[in-house]
Amino acid sequence: MASTHREQRADFYEGIPDFWHDLFGMEYALLDIKKEPMAMIEAVRDASEKAYHVFVKTAGLLRELGDESLLELGFPEESLPYIRTKSILQECIVGRFDFVAGEDGRLKLLEFNSDTPTFIKELYHVNGRVCEHFSLDDPNAGLEERLGLELRRALLASWRSLGRDGSPKIVFSSHSDHEEDYLTTRYLQSLADVPSEFVSLDQLQVRTGREAGLYTPSGERIDVLYRPTYPIEHLVDDVDPDTGEKSGLDLIKLVMDGKLAILNPPSAFLMQSKGVQALIWGLHESRSDFFTGEEHEWISAFFLPTYLDPDVFEESGATYVQKPAFGREGDTVKIIEASGRVVLQDPKETYKETLPVYQKYIELPRHDIRTDSGVVEASLMVGSFVINGTAGAVGYRAGNAITDNESYFLPIGIGEEQKGE
């Protein structure tokens, strides 16, 4: 019989197959839960759908912008023809918003992970198991089936966009040596429940010329590729280690030439740059008639002031956050006072060559969490999924003031949090 919390957590999570309750040798999934009233969950979902509407409307404008304007928003030059491609009706199949839920109940959007969001199995599957353990209702109950349905619809739409006969060759792909990416991809593959194959990214074969296409190691041509965890901004730099060819750009050309369909679609990457948030805020601040009065109200309610330079914050004396237009897990993020003094920064600088954007600083709420080492105070960030435009699963990441890849997964259950809990 498990006695310590560490042993209880290990016993519990070992009962959930194919899940990474520890990551990089460190505790990740907490055997703890935060209670929230259903009204809070509904507020997050409402904010998510309204924010998504704003992003999708802006995506139409982005396709009309010239190359110079897109480069100013941080998009890699090699990606410009790709991101203007509208392959299927859906703009984004699986996306995740990151919100701050202030003590006043107001929600503010930090960023939109529209291209390759993670945190999926945690919220769609594992959260419910933890709720059962604590005898609480799961706010995400029933959403796993809907996610599977939307995946099937997107795969079918992608296949139809190619205009081919017969049956599609569908491949799910990720780095097979990265536990979280691999198991997330296999989870989505199982939810989609369609005839498909998993092929590691390094095993995919790009062919040019008369046989142009993407192929499996056995020589089958792939029709639809779902790469749920491999970002386009990395793909454009990919080089074949044997030939030196720019295999990533060759793959993108296959998509543009209608020889391959890819998910998330190109339009999802179009919304990934945090520079887009600066564009949205700029249009809002100038009261542009591009947005309706109601849309301006949504932006005012849920978006944070975001710019391509820090002048506004320095002049007003406000603390702000510098973050890369394309960045993940808090990497290369800094919290800076108006004087220029760096208050806090992530030690990693993977994205220091990426265009920076500057966003108003908002403090993450604090909450006591139970870890293997005892009770500690952590900062909370709300992750909220949108699945083809409809709000989906909601959950917490708990960690440092800058949410990084050492943050915990804190499950969420329906209920009222009592003081002293």
C-alpha cells in the first residue's frame, strides 16, 4: 500500500497507459486538483471563441498584406508563399489559447498556439481520470469524442482538397525519441480512428521531379500528413543530412503544388506569430473600422496591449514582457521594467534571433500546489483549446512567473475552492 504522496502519485499515474507523468526525470503531472466553478470554465470558453473569431478575421487580412508587412510581423521569408495558401475551409483544427485569470475574474490573452499546441492528452483524457480520483466532475467530460470527430473531418477535408481517387494514405509524424511529442501524436492518431500509419519525422522521404511527393520508408506516397508537434518555423530550416538539400522547403512546395495536404493547415501557422497580436492591438487602438464595434469590445476585454517596440511602455513607466514572435515554453522571454532593468528572464535563448514583440506585463495568479516534495506556491496559467473554432478542453499549468517546460500539469475539477484547502 502506497504511503507517501510520491508513491501514491506514481501508483496512480502508472495506471494511465502511454502518459508522461514525469518529464526529463522531473515531476510533471500533479496528483492534486484545483476546483473551479462551472461559471469560470464557461467564461474561459466564451473568451476563447471570441478571441478565435478575431484571429480568424485577421487571417483574411494577413493574406492580403505584402511580403514586407508579413516579414515585419516575424514570419520567415521562406514561409510567405505557404502561409497565403488556403488549403481547406477550416483555418485551424486544434489550437490552444493561454490566458491569465486575474483575481478580479478578468481573463487576458497571453498568446495563441495555433499551429502545434501540446497539452492535449492531459486535458482531454488524463484530467477526467484525476477528477474521478478526487470524486469531482470533469469540466472536459465528453470533449474527447468531439475532438476525434473533428480530427476525422479535417483529415477527410484535407484528402478531398487534393482531388484524388481511391483511399488516402494518412501519416501521423513526430520525433519518435521525444516522449511527450511521440505519445501526443499517437494519442491523436488513436482518437482520429482512421486507417493511418505513424512514421518518425526523420524517416519521411521527400522526392522531387517526376515522382514529387512525400513518401514512407516503404515507398508509399503520403496524401495527408499530420505533424501535430513539429512547428513550421523549424520545418523551413530543415536540411537533409545526406544530400544537403532543403528538405523542409521541398515539403512546403509539395503542399503549395497540391501534392500533399498537411495538418494543421497553413492558415494555422498564419496566426501563430505573436506579431499578429501586435497587429490586432494596433488596429484596435486606432479604432480601425476593420473590426466591428462588438469586436473592438472583445479585444478590449481579452487582449493585452502588444507592440513591435517597447516605446509605449518605457514612456508610460509600465513593466512589460519581451517575447519572441515564434517561441515556446517561455524560452527567450524577459520581464522588463520601463527603465530597462530585466526583472526576470528565462535562461534559455533559443529564439534570440527571432523578432521580439512587447506585451503589457500581467502577473499570474498564485496558488498552493501539492508536489512530491511538499506544498509549494506556483503561478497559474489557463490553457484553453479551440477545435475548429469551438471552445474545448480547459486546464492549468502551474510553475514559475514565466511558464516554461518545467511547469506542472495541475488538473481541474468542478467545485468551489474553499479557503484553507
